[in-house]
Amino acid sequence: MALANYRVMALPSMRALEQFLTTEMAKAFLIGGTQTFPFTCGVGEILVVEGSNDGGVSWEAFNRYCTISSAGPHADIAALLAELNTAARWDGGALPTEFVISNSGDKLVITHAIKDPAYGLRVSKRSTVIGAVSDADLLFGPNVPAFGTKYGSVGLLTVVDIFPDNSGQYILVYTV
């Protein structure tokens, strides 16, 4: 790695260092393909979202099931989100706390609740509502994982070293 790739930042306290490292991180997220509306799927089809807390070694941190009870047609992304964000549709009768389903335009977005590179999500291949038909399937690839990543103000951040200096500040050395 070239010396030019290293960055140095001085932070006034350990708390400031901790805050920088925890807020400069993106949660794991999955973005589906562009859905076409009206959207109609089969009643009883399921969406299974799996989670990992060990970097993808296992996918047992959580397995949440959403059973589609209204085939539609769902007129727009808001109507589809209303179906997916109804507590009664989810196993246990409660919305998931491990992730949130939202949208970006006409694409569904599933975002993990925890900012940590070891925490991941994927839409399970056991899901029956996923596929390639934009007005009848949720457009997610089966078992495609996503993990949280740390970002600095200029890109992906990798911590090289952290040490206190003589003035009491903490020096963060990182690469991007």
C-alpha cells in the first residue's frame, strides 16, 4: 500500500473517536430491482429475510417470514410497502426489529438495524415471492448477502492504528 493512501485524523477525546468510528458506518442493505405497477402476486407467497452476526459464517441470527395476504393489485410502491410493513403479515404477528423495509423510488430497500460489518442480511432462496417478473415478483436475488461497511468522508475506511499523542488527543491512522 502506498504511503499516499494513508490518512491521519486527530480527535480530541476517546468519545469523539468512538463517535466517528460508529457514525461513519453504513448498515447492511439490499436494494431490489425496479418494480412495475400495478403489482400482483400470489396470496400466501412468502418473503424470508435472514440475518448473520458473524460475517456470513452462519445465517441463524434471525429468520423472519412475511406471508403475503393480499395479492393486489398494489397500485404503487406505497401500497406494496403497506403490505410488507403490516405486523400481522410477519411471523409472530409483529414487525421485524432486525431490519426495516423501505423504498428508493420503485425499488424496495431492506436495511439492517445494526451498524456493524459483521452483521448481514439476505433474502432467502426459500422466499416464494422473489423472481424476475417486475410486476409479480419481488426483485431480489436469492441468498445474495449484504454487510455493513465503514466509510470515511472520502470512501471505504480501514483503521491502521489508533494512539494517544502527548497533548491528550487520539490519532487515527486509516486508509481509504
